[in-house]
Amino acid sequence: MTDTDTVTLSGSASPGASVTAVFGPSNTQVTVTAGPDGSFTIPMAGFQEGYNLVIVTASLKGSSTSTSLSVTKTLSPAYKNR
């Protein structure tokens, strides 16, 4: 993770699945479609420093699965003092 406000979540799901990440204090939602090989990348802009709960749901043909991630973002002192 770098000193940026955007964190990128990458993973795999069933090809063509709709993948949604919900995160941040305002429950921001970002939805993407998994590619033909099942891979997906979700840019999460405005990711806060400190503890963040991310809930990821993949849905395909009426079936869905969810998981939650605990992510802690720590900024370097150089970034904080800029």
C-alpha cells in the first residue's frame, strides 16, 4: 500500500460476476464485473487512514457470496507532514 487516497482491491470470482465493495464511513459502493478469467480490480478512492472494514459481495445468476476484510492504512510520516 502506498501513500495515496486510493486503495486497489484485486481478486477473482466467477467469470462475469458482479463484484461490489462497500467501504468507508459513508459506505461507499463500487461495483465492477469480473473478466472472462474471473479477475477483478476495484479502485477504492477516499480510503481513510486507520482501520477500514471492506465488505465484498460477488453475485452471478441470482446467487451471491460475501466476505469482509479488515484493512488498516498507515501513512508514512513524510506523507503526513507534506
